[in-house]
Amino acid sequence: MPSPAHPAAGQRHADMAPMALRSGERLTARCPLCGRPASPQALREVASYPLETLEALRAENPDWRVEDGACPACVQRALLETLLHQGDEALHAAVQTQWPFDPRAAFGALPTPLRLHADPRFSGRGVTVAFVDSAFHPHPDLTTPRNRIRAWVDAASPQVEEHHFDGDHAPRWPGWDAGSDAQWHGTMTSTVGCGNGSLSRGLYRGLASEASVVLVQVRDAAGNIDNAAIARALSWLVEHADALDLGVVNLSVGGDAARARDDAVGAQVRALVNRGVAVVAAAGNDGIRRLIPPATAPEALTVGGIDDRNTFEHEELELWHSNYGIAGSGVYKPELVAPSAWVVAPVLPGTRAAGEAAALFARRFGSGSGTPRPEVEQELLARGLVTPHYQHVDGTSFAAPLVASLVACLLEANRGLSPPLVREVLLTTAHPVPGAPRDRQGAGAMEAGKAVALALAQLHGHAALAAAPHLDRGALVFQLHEGNVERVEVFGSWNGWAASAEGRQVGPGLWEARVPPPRVRRLEYKFRLDGERWLDDPANPRKAPDGVGGLNAVVLLDPSTR
């Protein structure tokens, strides 16, 4: 059980999702579990969550019924706690490598920032991310509570069309509400990277949930995407990079096969990188030794996929069937891999699929029974639905925007990073996929928290990461880069979370705390900033559930060194 010093259920973690009040909602009711003000609509949404989550709520509150409702804060805490514990125990054993999913895992998907060990202090603020894709829809996760779409561009034909928007008006463009299949893919990639999870009360948000976005579509009326259209899109971005504060471009599309000497797409990627804009490209999903533009561009950071079993354990990783090979200038591709399965993305609003998803969840529970209807449950499983508004997707098309959104966070932490330095940070901090060939995975799987920690270290004049907790001169040393606080403390399991170790600044933005070496091999710890914000160590990828829907960082000590 956590002590009063440790984050408790009533406190908000730095890594927990905020609750979002949707347009038109009023706080006219109260949660029967915690008493917080809530809207009736929010209370009803509990019926969309996994059975394990509902059972956990019942275990804590024996008289509670599903039809009583529960506020997003209570539900999300129970969901995250259940998922994190299942990640260590039942969940990854239940997940199958082929669809359909096991019922215990069908609705249970770890939110992206938690799954990727992201640093919750950074969310792409002040950075613009461009997505080049088939077509787009102005999804609420990008447009509410304030519009973050800065421009929509159609580069499918030689006459490029563009529309620019501000933050106070709903963005609209020709065909924005068509509900077409082409819009599905672009809407997915843009929200996977930069969505704020508006339709999930902030739970299923991307890493760069506060970044601005530019949407550039390249699919023509006949349904084709060719190199000429992709090159036009990139050329437009080169021209407008400074005006848009462009930091990174994501390319989850493939054009035509092309010779390296005749690759117009590669030339425009090079032009963007020379302008200081990082470019991320998806490798493809055929599992063959063959790449097509833009994945072939030497200056692009090409991203392959992994299946991490929806857990945060490195031992569970397996490679996705990504394309691979040697691009121009003898560069091996991909350079990096990222999750390409179990990725949560929106159902396209206004489509038949969206209507059917809403209807299925509405029919899930019989009136007053509290028991889901088996036939509805099976249909939800077959469709990979997570909530009425979100579903599981897979492919390197979704691995690439995870990396692009991390780049936005790196640039927020340290805007002085050039594209070559961004690449170096990502590759230096990646962890290898066990047993996988190097030419299939590059440097390995992205490590979000460590990458931001290295970006901060370089910002503060340090050449490398602050060391993970380590023994030094008779003390266990903890370090954290944080330039915007006045106090840093470390709490840990070595003393029952009862007292903190006070940090002190030992360099620009670098805090250090020292404690006597504990007489245990394994311990958990967490930072507390300015006496109120909790943070699990972003530079330490070894994590464990903290019992209240978040993570603690873990350190293993070698008894022989004490």
C-alpha cells in the first residue's frame, strides 16, 4: 500500500491522462464512487471499458453497478492499474500473435505515453508536425478544445491547393466530411502521433498531444499515390517550413519504385533536412528486402515495426514483418523500430463504421444486468474496438508517427537539435530487440523517455545522459534533468516511501540526490517536483506498476558492489 508520501488514488500523476469536458457538457451529476462533479454522459462511458476494469471497480465498491456510472478519473485509474498488472502477468500470456484477440485483451490497450515510457513533461508544445498521407478528416483529437491544424494542403495534382487556419475556428476544406476510405489512413496517422485523446477524456493521446499539425494529402481522384505527388508535398513543406515552425515531417505513404539517381522524393527529403526539418518514413509491411520511396531516402529516418505484446517489458518484443534493405549511399534501413501493433487510433467520425461501433457499445449490457451480451462482445472483439471512438490498428504506417511525435517532444525539450542530432539521440537511446537481425531492426526499438533525457542533457551542456541510479562513493545516486523547478525529492521503497532524499543542483538543470545504499537488491522509486508533481524517472526504462494506475522506476543493485 502506498504511504501518504506516495501518489495515492486521489492524486494526479504526471503520467496520468487529464479529464476532458466536451462541448455542451455540464457537470450536473456526481460520481457515485468518489463524489467528483461529472456530466451524465461521462458517467455512462464506464460501460465501454474492459470487464477487468469493471470487476476492479466492483471489488473496491461492492454495492456499485455498471448502470450507476463512474467518472473518467475513477475508471481510468482502475483501467491503467489493471492493464499495468496484466502487462506483468496475464495479459501478455493471453495475447495471440494472430487475430482475433483474446477476450481479456480486446479492449485493453496501454495508452501510448505510458506504454513508451514517455517523459510526461513534454508533449510537442511549440513544434509543428507535418503529415503527408492519402487524405484527412479534422478529427476532434486535433481540433478540440482548440484547433491545432495550421494548414491543409492537396498536392495530388500539379496545381497545389492550400487552406490555412487559426486556433479559434473549425478547419474545413473540400471533402473534409466525405467519410471516405482515403481519409481513414491519414486521420489515423495524424492522431496516433498528435491527437490529444479528446474522445477518450485524454486517455488515448499521442506523444505530441500539444503540437501543431499540417496535413498534406497526396492521393488523387483515381486513388493513386505517386512519387511526383509526394515530391510536390515535400517541396511545398520546404517552401513553408519557416512560416510554419516546422520541426518534423511524417511519411506513412509509399510511392513508385525509383532509381536512386532519379529519386525526386529523396531530393526533397534532403532539402527538408538541410532546412533543419527531421523526416520520418514508414518502412512498409511486406517483410521483404525491398524499399520504395520515401523509405529509400538516405536522409530520412526509416521506421520498421515491432509487436510489443501491448506491454512495457523489453523481453516481450518481436519484430514486425517490416520491409528492409539498403537505400541510396549504402544506408541500411530501417534505422529504428517502434510499435506497429496494438496501436490505438480513432474510428473515422461520420462513417458507417463509427455508427455501428456506437450501436454495438450501446447494446453491450442488457438492461440492469451488468453482464455483457456474448454476441455483442464477440463482435467488438472481431472489429478490434477499444471504445466507441477508438480501435486497434497495425502496421509501420503507425510506427512512424510514434517516432515523429517523439521527435516533436525532443525539439520541445531542446529546439537546438538538428536533424542529424535528432537521429543520433534516437539511435543512441534505442534498445535492441532480442534475437533479431541487425539489418531488420537498425539500432532497435525507440525509447521515448531516455531520448528526451539525452536531449535535455545536451541542452544543459552535458555530453551524455545523466546516469541511471548507481552506487558511487558509498551512496546510491539519483539524477534528473529539470530546469524549471525549485525542489526535487526522491521517494522509494527502501524505507517504505516514508521519507525523501533531497536533491541538489550539481550543474545547469541537473539535480542529484544521494542515499545510503539500501540492503536490498531491488527497489522502486519516484521523483517529486516542487512538493506536488510525481514523476517516474524518464531516463530509466525499467518500470513497475505503482498500484494507482502509474509506474515507478526500478533499480537492481548488485550486492557484491556494496
